[in-house]
Amino acid sequence: MGVEIKLSDRELPVSPVFVDFLSHVVDGTPFEEAKWGDQLSEELSQDQKQVIEKAAENAQKVMATEKGQRAIGRSYELLVALMLGDVEKIRDLQLKFHFINVIGVPRNGGSYLTKELYRSLGYDPNHVPNVVAHDGFPEASPFRFEKGMNSWITSLQTMAEYLTMVEIYFGKARPFSGKIPVPKKLTKGTYAGGFFHRILGESVENILTVRHPVTSAISTYEKSGGLPENGRFAVRGNIEEWVRRDLVYTGADPEEVMEMDYFDAYLRYWEQYHIYVATTGFSASRSIRIVPYGEERMMDVATDYYYRFGDRNPRPEPFRVFDKRDRHPDWMRKSEPVVRRVAEVWERVGLEFPMEEVMEAW
């Protein structure tokens, strides 16, 4: 007995950001004014909204070209390979590309390191598209199953689209030690650590940035327009939405989350995120470089990559650090036992939490 299952792009539509990327490729339009590498900006990006609004128009343009059809066909080919465990197709990519992922809670210096990685390889970060360099794609998150949504399938499809973009964007780049380096800010990597580890290859290289939860929370509310006047948690942008989502995923009442003290909500999110590092397969990677937040430490990592990729006179951009340690002494006291719990969980899987450096609270 044989069973045939047919799925079309109606059930698995192409992602708007993938269509946007391909519209540049088929037009020959350069990627310009990418803002993902701006360390100091506190503005909330509206790029995603614009991409979605133009998706239908761009899709027609892409599908009218042979190059666009070929790229979309390739993404579905890789999706089938991921769904069925066709390891040979994926291994070919692993042998050609060396993925370097920068992972950590948002506002932990990951954008700076990703930008410097691209500069060390000779790229102008302003011309590297957001979807290739920055977080948000491929998709990974706490599991969701609802009408029209199975988040595991979404992760597989966006990974297939990301790998297709890697082939197009980096395919002719210069290799180092036999492979083409592919830097990526992968904030969502901890939600599916084993998935990214196995698909991107055993030799995947991970840089894990770690920052004190108090200064991380301050940077987050500054990004979102300031600490709410009532001191309660609020959702005004992507990062705060991720906080809300993660708390609800682990059992918090959605209405109660919005009544929580801002830092209580953020601290629970911070703890969960760092526990995922130890529990989702991320810690199985052979190459994890843990980088505590701080000016000298961040710039040292950037300098190392310049030397590695052949620059004997490296001049990484300055990493800007601002002293925020005196703003919330009550938050500092509240966070200490949480930080120590995370350190204990990491120790159980062989990861050394940089307690002394994190407690400097930059």
C-alpha cells in the first residue's frame, strides 16, 4: 500500500523576507542602508512591516524570472530534505560553508560582534541584508500549534530559505581553511540548539554573549521608549513581545504578565533564555566562545577575527559602554540569586558561566 501526500505553496507559502531578498537578486538591486549593525540606535524598526506589505508585489516579480523560480524551487528542495532527513543534501552545504553564530539575549552586544565579523571578512555591513546577517530568521521559538501554524514546520521552512540565501549571497565568496565563513546573529538559536547544531554542522562556531540582567533590562526598556510610568511590564516592540511569549509558554497567565513589575517579568525571561542554553542541545557544540559584556572584551573578540581572516593591522570600531549600574539597586539585589542559579545549571553541562565578569554589570 502506498500513500501519497501533496503539499503546495498554499499550505507552505514562501516567507515575505525571502521574497524581499529574491526581489533584490532578480532585479540586481544592491542591498543598501542596512541598519541592523547600529549599536546605539534606540529606534524600533519598521522594516518588517514594509516587507510584508510589499510581499505580494515582490512575489509576482520574482516568479516572473527563471532565477527567482530556481531559487524558490531550491528552498522547497531543501525543505523536503530537512523534513525527510536527506542528510547528503545538507552535508554538501556543511562542507562548503562555515557558520559563525553570535548568540545571546537581545541588547547584549551581538550586533556589534556580527558587524565586526563582516568587516573582518571585507564586507560593508551597510550592504549586508538584515535577513542574512541579523536575528529573526531562521525562525525558532517556544513551540506553537494553532490554526495555520506549526512552529516546528516554520523552523524547517525558514531554515531551508535561509540556506538558499546563503548559497546565493555567499556562494562565490572567498574561503578560509577550505570553507566560506557565514556570520549570523542568531538570538533565537537557544530555543532549538540541537536543530541549529545538527543542520549547520558539527563544526559550527558559536559566540555566546552574556550580560547582567539588570543592565540588559535597562537597555531593553530604553529601546522601547523608557520604563513605563507605572513600573509594570509592557509590550512595545519585538524584545518585550519575546519576554511576554516566553513567560506564557512556561505557564504564566497572559493577563498577569501585563500586571507584573517590569523587572520581575524581564528577569524571568532572562533566566529562561540562559537555561535554554544548557537544555536544548546548544551546549553540545564543540566550539562555544563565551563573551561577557564589556568594552575591552568585545573589542578583543573582534580583533581576534580580524587577525584570523588576514588583517595584520586590525582596527575594530569602538564598542560603546555606558555605566548604568546605580539606577536600580533593588533590581541588583533581586537578580543575584537568579544569576547564581543559571551558573549552576550551566556547570551541569560543562559550560563555565563568567560570574565575576557578569557581576560587573556593564
